[in-house]
Amino acid sequence: MKRLLILAIVLRLLVAGFLFHPDIKTINFQASFLKTGVFNIYTYLVDNKKSLTLKDDFVYFPLTYFTVGGYQWAASGVLGKGFDSWLADAGSYSAVENPNIFKYLVTLKLPYLVLDVLIAFLLMKFFEDKEEKKKAFVFWLFNPFTIIIIYVFSNIDIFSVILTVLSFLMIKKQKLFSAAIFLGLASGFKLYPLLFIPFLFLAGRNLKEKAILSVTPLITFGIIILPFISSAFFQSALVSGLTTGIFTSDFATLALSLLFFYVALFDKKINLFNYWVSMFLIIFSFALFHVQWLLWIVPFLVILCIKKPDLSRLIFFLGAIAFVVPLLFQDRYMSISLFRIYSTWFDMLPTPFTLVQKVYDPLNFQFVFHSILAAGNLVMIYKLFKEDDVNDNII
């Protein structure tokens, strides 16, 4: 296990240091104001937008700001004096030609690495059998999806993901109140865990417990955002495309509603794990998702692969298809420009969107792959809920 862990860490450091997505620079530029004493980043960015070199709003929730900013302050000695200048540099060429960029990338992604490894150990706790524990450890650390989503795309969603894993670990131990708290904390990084509140409500054994399980995540989330309530916060984070993107599809909203009514009316023995996974499968089937969102479901698919190995091939196939869909966006940083720290000549190369466009409409091509993904996800949901598996509690 130690050798596997060392190999996994080395692999991650190589990917972390040599691939650059601009999100990591933007987020850390915004979080850097914590070092200067800025508490409410939302109003600060709006009020000072004209004087800032990077003018994007902070579209994440408060815990992201304090976590990233706090780590940046702690690591300032390693990052060095020129780091803040690099963050503030809005030049598309000078930013990636900085000789310290490899050090910056590795240092800034170290928290991802720590949480990534912790998730591997947490996943082992879902199993009793030693062989299954090892499989969970290996499947998480060496599946290509995890490495790409976290280290190539600088995915800060890992903060919320580890909290949702902890939440389901509490569910496994029948500690639903603790699970509700962890979901509330996770929503302080990203809002999506709050979508699960209706299912927590139904899992309560009586009306009092149902009410507590429903209100606890909301209260936790409310306490986190209360000091920041303002028009700037609402516009930047609460109603941003990053937050509301899930609901851009009426089909996704309808399907999630139907899933809730199914469990409310027909499912007498609620398997929360099945509904958590199904919720994401529905979202990825009907909403235009960002590749970073896929991390939300990956730990739970690892559990599913081990508990139901007959689904492993389908899961891997659907994972590959899910990667193709956002790859066909007209976004250079989904593909070729990730390598521009080696040479800005990579900006001259065509993207997958451009290549496909020469022979076929890439949007239609994307629609075909998304349709395949939706069909496969529906098959997966059916297999999760088919009659002979209803009483098979995965966790």
C-alpha cells in the first residue's frame, strides 16, 4: 500500500506541475485579498472592479474563499515574493512564461493532493473486507478520471466532495444528524449538496427527525453565508451560472422531481446511496455540465464498482462519454491550451471543436454523445433500483 501511495502521489505531482488551467490563477488572485484583511470578497470585488487587473466575480461560496486564502497565507513563504505579482498579471503570455509557474502550480494544488489521498482512505472505511478496501484505495487513486478532473482542471470542488463522502460515512453508521451537518458544510463550498435535502427528509423515522434532518443543512449553510448577504453575493455566487447551471434544463428539474415523488410514494426502504448517485446521473443526463462537476459523483462510483462489479464496464464507458461532451465545448482550456506553459505555440493548434467542425457540426456531435450518456445513465438508474437489488444496501 505504501508503494502504491507513493506512486500515486508522484503521478499527481507530475500532472499538477505541468498542466495549467487559468481557473487556479483566478481563484487564487481573488482569495489573495484575505491576506490584506478583506473579509467580504463579494462586495470588495464589485466595488473595486475598475482598479483590478482580473475583473471576474468570485462565483464560489465563502468557505472556498477562506480555505484557499488561508492556505495561500500559510504557504506564502514557499510561494515567494513574486507570487502576488504573478497572480495580478493579466497578460495571457507573461503569466505562463513566469519561470516560477511550476512551483506555483504544485504548491497551490497541494491541498487538493492532501484531500485526494484522504478520500482514498475514507473510501476504505465503506468496506469490511480487506480485498475490497484495497480495491477502493487503488480504484480511487489510479483511475484517470480523478487525476484529470482534480489536477488538470484545478478542481476546488474537492473541498465539497470530501465532505459529502464524510456525510455518507455518517449515513453508513446511521448518524443522520452528523450527515446533515456535513452536507451543510459542503454547501458552504458548493451549493449542490443541498439538492439532497428532500431525500434526507424522507429518510427520517418520524416527523421530528424529518424536520431536523431537513433544517440542519439549511441552518449550517445559512450561518456560513449570513455575514456576506448582499446584492454582490447574490449576483456573484448565489445566482451565478456556476450555481444555477443544474437548473438550466427543465428535463433535469422534472426528472429530479419525479425521483423525489417516487421515493415518497413507493419506496418503503430508502437507500440514500442509490438516490444520491441517481440524482447526479439525472443532472449529467439533461444539464449542460462542466467537466469539474463529474468529481461530485466519482467517489460513489468507486464504491459502486466494488459493490456491484458487473456495473464497472458500464461506469467506465459512461465516464469516457461524459468527458467527451465538455471536450467539444468551444473552450481552448478544455484541451490544447492546458499545455501552453510549455510553449504559447500551443495556442496556434486547433481544438477538438475546430477539428470536428471541418467535417460535422460539433454541437450536433456533442448532442449525440450527450444522448448516449443520458441513455446509459438511465440504464444505470434502472439497474440500481431493479427489484432484486431493492434490499441490497450498498453502504
